[in-house]
Amino acid sequence: MTSSDMQASVVLRSPKDVRNFINTQPQARNSILIVLIALGGVFVDAYDFTSLGIGVVQLKSQFHLSPFEVGSVTAMMAFGAFIGALWGGYFTDKAGRFKMFLLDLIFLVVAAIGAALSVNLLMLLAFRFLMGLGVGLDFPVALSFIAEFVNERRKGGSVNLWQVMWYVAASCTGLVVLPFYLAGAGTDLWRVAVGFGAVPAFIILLLRTKYMNESAQWAAHNVGLEEAGRIIERTYGVSVRVIKDTIKSSTPAQNLHFREIFTSKYFTRTVLISIICATQSMEYFAIGFNLPAISSKIFGSDFIFAILGAIVFNIAGILGGAAGVKMTWAVGVRRMAIIGYSMVIVALVLLYLGGHNLSLTETALLIGLFIFGHSFGPGAQGMTMATLSYPTTIRGIGTGWGQSMVRVGSIMGFYFFPILVAAIGLRSMMLVLVLAPLLGLISALLIKWEPIGQSLDITEEISLSTGD
């Protein structure tokens, strides 16, 4: 820290001063690195969720699984994530962002290795559940941290980066597996795909230990202004002066309850968040998780087409997510969800109407439109809205609730997709699936809540902390 840096002195009298300082700073010296490390867990989450999709055919053959057992293997991680998100969000607010940052990645390292070494279905289910716990824990802590680390203008776009990270990871799954497939991994290909998830998880764990601090805003509310000041000094390279007679009043005792997000103050936005998170997950996991299988139907039955096709479609997701990051501040989360839902509906309806008359190129373009619209709109905006719609004191709970609704949708997508395809075929399933984005679209049109550009009133935090 240079002498010129230390000349800039920040005075802290209350948690509001911490928040105002962060929201008005251009960025910390290493802010991009910190955001990427925070989102590193999302990368691992997405990799772990999509890795089994690559090798599900080999897994089914090796363990002689029935369709219901295949659905259980894929859904078990979502069950774990549902529980992890609910309680992870609670403990993110109770114990702090940094502790949970480390705990969830330890779960993911152990679970990835255990799942890859599984010798029977029961063992695989147990480690997939543990992996889900880690995934569920990571989303609320990562997005809550970013929302409290980045300034007001960059907050929405930075949180939305998680969607880009998801599709980058989904693409990497295929890239990791491809050399092993070409080398003749055969029926053990799924073990390679799942087990490799421990590598990025361990790397991110080391980076978080080395470079990350606790959230200054969380510390101001739960530890004290002095600790928040030390975090600001380490992060921004400024000197901090705390007014001593306000330290005690800045750390009120908290009595956290899930019901806070359902009080009259937050009920409407919680309803909208719940619907967007659940419906976007339903549409994605019915299509996105099964991209390898869909790619095989479109491009050819050879396994390499499943891998390469999934990579191509995930690039559409990267582009949609990147466009969303750029446009968050100007367009707003709610409007982006509306636009994205509309794209998804158009793509699904055209896929149904065109059916077998569509050329390979037309089918691929419509699947690409589906993925782009999903990534640009509701796929990203559900969790971004959940992260930005609540004050610091209950942000983890609100974000965890949103993530739990995502897992409800994913469980339905995991189970109903194979059943629908088996019963009515892939084409008709597209038409039935339209109901999910249609419900989300109607909800976003009727409930006009927009967190972007609307700084939450500091009195909300004070009233929650004091119980008023």
C-alpha cells in the first residue's frame, strides 16, 4: 500500500457507510480476479451437473440401470442442491460468506472423486447427493458475495456473469471428455467426466484461500465496523477510521428466519423470483442437460457428435449470457427475462410446427435460439433477481430460496423429460414444454418488480436487524 493510497481516509460510522463506500468505488485493484474466483464455484457446479450427461449412456450400460434409476442418478444431485441451497443460504447469512466459500468446495472435491470411484448404484447416489449439497451451498454464497463486493452500477452485470461461467463449464465438459473418448475410454468415460470435476474444485479452493476475504458488508452487520474496515483496507488500499462510539450499534444481534422473505415487504418479489427460477430451470434441464442426446438425434448417432454438438449449442449459451452481462444495467433484469422467455417460446413452437420437415440447419438454429434466449433471459435473471432483491442481512436466505426453486424445476426436468419423450416423442414434448416459459412470461408481465437501479432502502436492513 503506497503513501498516496493511505492518504485517502474512509470514515465508518455505520454499516450504511460501508455499503455507500463499496457502491461508489470504480473497482478494487483485483476486483475482476476476485469475481472470477467467486464464480469459480459456479464453474465447478455447472461442470458437475453436466458431466454425467456426457456419459449417461455408458453409465446406464455399466450399471444396467432402468429409466427410473437413470432419472434418479441425474436428479439426486438436484435433491442435494435443493437442501444445500435452503440451508446454505441461511448459514451464508449466519456464519459468513468466506467460511461457506471453503466448505462447499471441500464437498465438491470429495464428492467428485467418490462418484467416479463408485462401484454400485447406491454408492453413486450417495456421492451425487453430497455433490448436490456442495452445489446448493455455493450459489447463494458466491452471488451474495459478488453483490456485496461490486459497485452499484456493475453489480447486476457482475452477478449475471454466473450464466456465462455456467456455459463455459458445460462446454469444457465435452472438451475434457473428448480426448479420453478418442483414446478408447469406453464404458469408463462417465468416470473420467465426473471425476475430473475434483481438479477445478481443488484449484478454486486454493485460490479462494489465498485471494479472498470476508464480505465487508456482511462483516459490518455481523462482526463489527472495525473488521469491515480492515477488509476494506486490504481490498481497496485505503486507510479506514472507525468512529468508536458507534461500533456497538453497528453489530446488532440477528435472529434470522426464512419467513422474512415472505413478509408483506418482500412477498411479491419472492413470488416472481420463485416462478422465474423454477420455470427457467424446468425448460433448461429438459433441453440443456440432454443436449448430448439431442445432438445425437440431430447430427448422428456416433458419440462424438453428441460431444461436439453439445459444445456448439453451449457456445450459444455463452453468447447469450455475455449479451446479458452487457445489457443488464440498460435493460433491467425483468425485461431481459421477458425477452428471453419470448425467444424460448418461439423456438419451441417452431420446433414443434416444423417437426421432421425442418432441415438439419434449421433445427440446429432453433435449438441455438432456445439456448441463447434462455441464457440471455430467465436462465440468468432468476438468480440475479434473487440476489439483488434483498438487503445484506437476508441476502443469503433470499438467494438460497431462489436456488432451491431452481432445483425444484431441475428435478421436474430430469424426471419428466425422459417420460415425455418416451410417451409422446421429442417433437410433442417441445410443445408441452412451452407451458413452463409461458408461465414465467405471464408472471414477469404481471409482477413489475425490477431490482436494477433501485437501491434497497437502508432502513430495510436496520429494521430486520432490530426486529422492528
